[in-house]
Amino acid sequence: EVQVVAGAIAAFQYNNGTRDRNGLDPLDSTIIPAITIFGTRPVFYKVPVTQQLSKAAATGHYPVSETKVVKCVVAPRSRHLFEGMEVPEFRQEVIECYETFKRI
């Protein structure tokens, strides 16, 4: 999950660099969405990134304030850990979660 936060910080820095090159003010903060896959199960994240967090990462320091990442793990209703996307009901649930995630 550290990679998710690192990727979100990199995206924030890239986006602010692009904004600067286009004559726009950099964002002070934003929420970067991310999705990872564990086996056949998606995990959805909302990573809040601030200038403070970005600068702390760039300089190798700890940020002054805590960053709270929102995480949603989609788990099949079955108790069988080996089941995943091959179960139609689970696929439908994943699609519904993805559609909800897109709107957030």
C-alpha cells in the first residue's frame, strides 16, 4: 500500500507540473483515486495528497500532519478465499463498486 501512496504523490507532482506549464496555479491538495488487484479482487483507494505531503516526500521528511487513506476491499460473499471473478455474483458486485468509485 505504500506504493499506492507513492504513486498518488507522483501523480500529484506530475499534475501540478503540467498545470504550471499551462499557466495554471498548482493545486494545494487533491484526492487521487487508485485501484489495485489482489488475486482477482480489486481494492479501491482514495488518497488525499497535499503540497505539504508532496514536499515532505520529495525531501525525505515525515509530513507534519497525518494522511488518512480511504480503502475499500471488495470481498466475495462466499467464504471460499479461492473464489473471485469466476463467480458471476462477485463480478456484478465488483462492477457496481467500480461504477460507484467512478462517481466519487
